[in-house]
Amino acid sequence: MNDHTMSITSDLVRLTAESGVATITLDSPHNRNALSAQLRVELSQHIESALRDDTIRVLVLTHTGPAFCAGADLREARNGDTSQSGRELVGLLESLMTSNKPVVARLTGPARAGGLGLVTACDFAIAADTVTFAFTEVRLGVIPSIISVPLRLRVLPHALHRLFLTGAAFSANYAAEIGLISTVTTADDLDRAIDDLTGALQLGSPGALAGVKTLLNPPGSQLHDEFREMLNLTARFFSSAEAQEGIRAFTEKRQPVWVPGPTGAAT
């Protein structure tokens, strides 16, 4: 079983597998692996392909370029319609959370906003000690609604409260303290830590690992209801005037109008 190897390449996501471990790589460095329509579709296809393959025991989600994932592709969000993108993000998070195989996130670069949803939908996340995180949604006039579903299962409530409201960046070490990620290592030790974890996971039987995931996660019907509620919130906020101003300000590299200037006036 562990001698099986494969390699599937697409434009923005790559899948390779060896010795029972499927590595799914976000490969869209030009936009910091933002969750564009194309990347969402390809990522979903590769996750499903790895889950269908009986020779695969563990999935590793990683990236090329300086960032793990910058969150939503704001160029695609300018019209305020999140119906398609929201459903596809929910599908990705549900696939990772309810998969019958353990999933490990490997980060050497920062994750922002929706990228943190991918991280916390995995069973484990191992990050280099230089990695930073932030929930930047409020600074764009939106809220981290969909990704709050896995985050509320993982992260200490008081920490999540502060980080959601401020949008401030925080370190990998703090992310580990509050439960957002599993392990922090040096960049040199990162792959060794990934290998140790995936090796340990393969000592468990496939059925037992799947059973543990079912034991620890909410029932699928509960997840579905929570995600549906959060989809409605996402649609409401992204279609708002504040969100459209926040996205325009981001693309124009300026502060949105609600940020006070030096004299208290908006800039």
C-alpha cells in the first residue's frame, strides 16, 4: 500500500502522493494563494481525489510562495455576490472537517481571513515560528462568519473575541497558545515534524481514525445548519455599502472612509 505514488498537476493546486501521504499544494503565489474561484474548484477536486484513494492514509495541505493563503480573492468580491464563493468555501471546510482521513496543515508563510478557515478545518496545523495570522475581515467591512464554524470549535473564546474585533496580526506561538494551531517549529525542523506526525497517524487503523474524527466533530447535520446560517450572514455583509468601500480601499491601497484621520476626519 505505501509504495503507491501519484502526481496530479493543475494550474493553481498540485497533488502528489507517496508512502500513504497525499500532499495538496496551493500553488498560486501571484495572489498569495487567495481563494479564487479556480483555486477553490481545484482544491475541492484534489481533496476528493485523495479521500477516494484507499492507499492514502493522511492528507497534508501546504503551499508555495511566501503566504499560505491570503483569504478571499477580493478582485472577485467587488460585486458583493458571495453565493457561489460562500457555498464553495463551505464545501471545502466541510470536506476537511468530516473527511475520514486525518488532515495536516503545513505553513511556512502567513494565513489571513479565509485562509485561517482552511487551517482550523484541518485536524492538525504545524507552522514555522515566523508565520503570522490575522482575521482582517472587520477592516474590510465584513465579518469572519463562515470560518467561525471551525474556529469556535478550536480556539479559546476570549482570544477569538479579541482577534475577530481588532483584526490585529498575531504570532505562531500565540496561535498555538490559544489552540488555533498544533505545533510551532523552526523552518529547518518543520518537515521533520510533519513526517513524525504523519508517521504516527499511520499507526492507527483507518476505521479507528475515521471514528475518532466522527467522535470529536459535531454531527454533519449540525455543521450543515451552522454553515447555512453563516452563509446568510456572509451574503448580508459582503453586499453592504461598508464592504464595498472596504474592498475598494484595499485595492486602491488607502484607508476606508470610516478610519479617523489625524484630526478625527475620515481619510
